[in-house]
Amino acid sequence: MKTDLLITNICLPGNQGEDPLVADCCIAVGEDMIQQIGPATDFKNIEAAAVLDGRNQLAMPGLINTHCHGAMTLFRGLADDLELVRWLNDYIFPAEAANVSEDMVYWCTKLAAAEMIMSGTTTVADGYFFEHDAARAFADAGMRAVAAQGVIDFPAPGVPDPADNIIAAEEFINHWQNQNPLITPAVFAHSPYTCSNATLQRAKKLARDTNVSLFIHVAESKAEPDMIGNMQGTSPVKHLDALGILDPATVCVHCVWTDEEDLDILAARGAKAVVCPQSHLKLASGISPLASMLAKGIQVGLGTDGAASNNGLDMFREMDICAKVQKIKSLDPVAVPAADIMQAATVGGAEVIGMQGKTGALKAGMQADIILINLDTPHLQPMHGIDLLVYAADGRDVQTVLINGKLIMLERKLLSFDLPETMQHVRRLADTIKRHG
Amino acid sequence: MKTDLLITNICLPGNQGEDPLVADCCIAVGEDMIQQIGPATDFKNIEAAAVLDGRNQLAMPGLINTHCHGAMTLFRGLADDLELVRWLNDYIFPAEAANVSEDMVYWCTKLAAAEMIMSGTTTVADGYFFEHDAARAFADAGMRAVAAQGVIDFPAPGVPDPADNIIAAEEFINHWQNQNPLITPAVFAHSPYTCSNATLQRAKKLARDTNVSLFIHVAESKAEPDMIGNMQGTSPVKHLDALGILDPATVCVHCVWTDEEDLDILAARGAKAVVCPQSHLKLASGISPLASMLAKGIQVGLGTDGAASNNGLDMFREMDICAKVQKIKSLDPVAVPAADIMQAATVGGAEVIGMQGKTGALKAGMQADIILINLDTPHLQPMHGIDLLVYAADGRDVQTVLINGKLIMLERKLLSFDLPETMQHVRRLADTIKRHG
């Protein structure tokens, strides 16, 4: 067999109940795909154009961050420890009004891509203003992304007249569909409280007509069900369901303030959910009912949200905190075991964003989105079980990253673009914010 | 001025309300002390035996982990996602009974020291069985430690007859007091439910007579106030107060299940508290009333607890989760701002363990316990404020560590001992556990 890249001497995670690690494995990568994966003894007569020695490293699928606003890295730590309304009205909204531009979105999204790649995330579902420039940034960074153009019934950067918001989304989809193997376009309807019923239905119709996912923030803070209750006489989820918005290609982000009935509706419609535990903590939104979601068979992804409310984009840390916080919600240390969290961050996350069978697992025939983790480090000793990847590993343990078959990071060195240049651009933009006061 | 080591081109944290970073600073280290620290322009006629270029790095005081059982790294991830009673009775206690030895404590504590040093912790308050070997490990690792000999009314590794527990503690203190500048002995009375009233009072008398701290686990899980209520007719804190145990040299670890009256007592006695947020989450113990503690003026430290219930010893991660979880406790994003958490992990932690004026701050005349953090990394861009060290930094950002004036880690390379040898010993011990089933 001919292969472009052969990863040798690598460990793979063992099956549940067996040894945590299977040593002496190989992965053959041909073009953008995993050709073969398994024990080295099964690899015979391989003609490899390049060999990568994976000694003392574990291979796992690249993580999938199912909710991010990449460009918000610019506002990382700009306004910590504040109430949500003050955070938005006094800091984030004015900072966005003054600073969001094509240039800002491109560079700050590229910084987010660097941070995510360097912590083992190979696919992200992103949504922001000027999403065209976010998509360009992810493409240039060599990172797989679902890029969702925002739809909101307010004047927004790039779409000054809200009457144009669906047209802008349509143009965005037309541009990016089948344009770059790394970029999948989508629509992001901001929320049930910032989009009219007509806008929500038009956004979903556009998504259906073009066969893309519809993302929407739903029931993030306690204020939202109160507001929707007053305006629509029902819960946010029931409101969306009544509008015909919920189906398997709708991704409901947050879902913190949902009850059993809401979750039954999501499950019945096959709609997807995304939880962002660190953002939910930092903004004091609450703790999502993840255990109930999983019990009802809802497919759940894990997301970091934007860096302004987290303040990092490391999915390993997100997994750890997600698992721990679920235990405190119920005062039950058995709640949502590590394996379920890992599932949400990998193969489950892929399904949430419509990439099942494509990424999120290491199998022959899947896209080669692979991360190699350094096992030779004190905080991963000893390795009694693979749960350690959830409870003790850290994005900084990721040594090497392949996305779509390409080496994007090797031994912690980002290969796909000039990181110092990107950091310099972001610092330049950040200095402007300070000057604006 | 003559100095042993001059750190140049370093950033220091700015004062509250000013720029987050002060660039172009220097630190002069002479023997074990900080001789001078401040703007480079203030450093004149310095004759330095060695110079360390701190370009693109921030100096801060080494972090203080006020509660750890270092040797429990052996059990890291051995038993995740389990109820506390099953976790203890079916996994941890049998594993301890079968595996805890002088050899195990030495090597597994040394691994813990490596993990802590490599994530920026320079001082730890540790307590375990065979604490003599833990103290040896910290001393050999070059790490500052309060090493507390355990006292419990059960047969324990190293003290098979509980009647000897106070004598063993006394011998331990006599051996280590003024023996090594890095090691401060102390007593660790396990808890109000595993120590009789007489044992608690004898442990405190020994601590008072020898002028050392008394540590004790208090009110960790909900079961404990119920148990003490049944046995003593009062709360754990009130029980300890009635026994005369509480004073400024008593450190009450956990304090999750304490009410306002309990906290008023701790404040009135000047007793110290330690919170271990990740352990409290993972074992589903609860969320400590940190905001109330601070409001009452109780000096609080932050601890990782042992690696079996965390599963890591990174104090940066602990700070982040502590801040976020406090917000969810009260659904108040303003609760316990980042600066308070940083205080607990540095200068406040020093006071908790009786090292005020010695470590926990960067000032001339303090011991030189200094960490240098790499600022040139995507997840720390941009730096709008120093809170980013709590919400976004990671132990792996620490590049260089000085403890007691000695270079212990340089550019992520541990200098004080042979880390591969230590990891090999721990893996050997871990393999034995697996064989024992």
C-alpha cells in the first residue's frame, strides 16, 4: 500500500474494560483520509512518502468545538466579573460597535484558530459578524470549520439594515458551499428574543433550501424564558417548535433553562444541543441539564463559547469542567461519566454539526483529523484509565495536529501560518480598544 | 550591589486600575532572598554572578497549594465517577492498605512535586501517611513544603497502633523542625469523625507546644455534619471550638458544609480555611461558601487536594474553576472576583500556612519563590487585565521556577531531580496495583 504519511509507534486508546492504552500502533494517512489504523503488525508492505514517529504519544480524534465566536478573542478578559446585562451593554456591545470590522474578524479569528489547534481542536462551529472573514481565517489556518453567518433583527456589523440579514446569509452560503473542503457554511439565527418569528422562519427555510445547519442560542440565562414567556406565552423551545424550526439540522446552543418538556420536544424532533459549561459558569447563567439531555437521547456537543466569556478555547479544560460541574448540579459523583463527555467532544460533536462519518473518530475512511498527545509528562502518570484525558489532560499536552490529512502543528510548532504576525495584529487591535477607553 | 542572579527584561503585574503589565523590570536574587525588584532604571551598579533574560515573560510569586496529599498521584484516575463511600471503601482505602509504603510515598510525592513545580506552585501544604518520606521527597525536589504528619484513630500505614499517633507526630516534628530551610513540619488531625475528642486535643496541644500548624479536614461532605450532629449534638466547627482546637494556627480544610454561625466562629478565632473547588466538584461534595468566608474576614487558601479526586495539581486551573464555580453558587457573576482568588493562591495562602512575610509575594526581603510565565502565546492575547492569569493562564505557561533562590525549572526543564526516573518508579508502582486487581 502507498501512503502519504505513516505515523508509527503510537498508542491508541483501549476499549472500555481493557488496558487503557494499546501500544505499538500505526496510522496511515493518504491524501485527506485515514487509510488504515491499528496494531503495527497489521501494517505490511507500506510505502510511505513520510514517516512520523509517535513514540510516547497517544493518538485520538481531533476535538470538536461545537460553539465558538472566534473573533471575540479580541475581548478576552476585557470585562470580567460583571453582571450579564452590564457586561453586554457597557462593555461587549460598545466594544463590538467600535471595533468589529473585516480586518478585526480575520485576525482575531485566526488567533482563535491558533489557540484551538494548539489545544487539540481540529473542527469548530463558529458564528459571528463578517463571518466571511472568519471563514477565510479558518481556511488560511488549515482548520475545519462550520462557519455560520449571523442573522439578527438589529443593525449589525456588515449588515447595517436588518432587512438584508437573510439575503446576506444566502450570499454567504452561496459563496462558501463546496468552495473549500475545510469550510462548511451555515446560518446562525441569534436567538428567539432578537429575531422575529418571520426572521426565524426565513432563516430556517434558507437553511433547509440550501441543506445547511441552523444554529440558535436558546435559553442561555434565566431572563430568557421570562422574556419569551411574556412575549410568546411559552418557553423558548416550545416557541421554536411552534414555528417549525426544530429538526435534526437545528442546533440549539446553551439550553440551560430548559425543563423536561422542552427536552422531550428536542428529543422528539431530533434537534441537537450544545452546552458551554465554562461560559455558563462565568456569566452565572446556570448549569445545563446535560444528564437529562443524554438520558433522553438528545445528541449533545460541547463548546467553549467565545473567549470573552470563558476566557479560553481549550476543549480539554472544557471537558474536565463539564464533567465536574455536572456532578455538583445533582450532588451525584456518578453523574455524566467521563466517557460521555469525551463522546460529546468528539464523535457526538461531529453528529451535532452534521459531520458524522467524516470527523470525530479515528477509523479508516474518515477524514484525517488526528491529534497526538504527549504521555511522558508528570500530570498524566500513572495512566490507570483513559478517563484521565478528561480529568487531567490539558490542551498544552497536544504535540502534533493533523487536519484533513495535513500536518498543521508539529511538536507544538504551528506550521500552517505565521503565529507571531497574527498575535501582533491582535495586540494592535487591542491597543485601539484601550485608547477608545 | 552584588547579586547571585539578576532577572532582566521581565514584566511585573501592574497595580489595580493601571496598565496590566509593567515592562522592563529586574529582579535581583541574593542567596535565598529577593534583594531588589522594580523598574530596570532603578538597578544601578549591579554585579551579577548570573543573568536570566526574562523577555516576553511575566514574573509573579510562586503559587501556594494549601492542601494536597502528594503521594496520592499513584491513585490518579484509579476510580473516577464514583460515589464517595464506594470510592473510599472499594477503591482508595484498599489501594492504600495494599500499596502505601515509604518507597511509594517518596516516589509518588516526588511526582506530585514535579507536577506542581511545572505548573508554578512553589509551596505546598501536604499531609499523608509516612510523611517523613513525603518531606524527604519535597526536600530532594527543591520544593517548599509544610509537611503534616497524619493523626487518626485507626491503624494507619506507618502507625499500626493508633495509640502511638501523637508520639509519631511528635517524633516527626522533632526530626524536621529547623532541619531543612524548605521543610516546615506540622500536624494533620484527619477529621472530627476519625479522631476522638482526646486525640484532637492532644494533637492541638502538641502543635501548640511545638509552635506548628494543626491541619484538619472539616465539613467536607454533607454526611459529616449529620454524623457529628448525631455523635456530638452540634456542627463540626462548633464541636472543634468546644474542644478549644480553633485558633490562628489551625487550618480547617474544605468547610463546604458550614453555615453563617460556623463561619462567625472561625472568624472570631482567627482560624484559617482552605477550599479545594475541583475536589469538591468531582466528589460532589458541594461548593464552599467562599464569598461568605471572605466577607467575614476569614483568611482562605486554595488547595488542589490529592490527585485521586481532582485529578491534577495545577493551581492555575484551580484558580479558574474556583472563580467560576463561586459565580454559579450564587448565580451572581460578580461573586468572588479574580483578584480575590489570586490573593488566596499567593499571599493569602502564605498566611494560612503561617508563612506570611516569607513567601507569596514579590518584594525585597521575601524568600525568592518566583515563577516566570510565557506571555507570547495565543491564549494570553490580548492582555487587557491581569485577571487573565486566573481565567486563561495554565500551569503549562510557566517557563521558569525559582524556589528559595534556586533555579528549579528553566524553560520547562526540571533541574532539581531526575524526572524520568521518578515517572518510571511511579509506573512500576502503578503496575503493581493493576496486578492486585
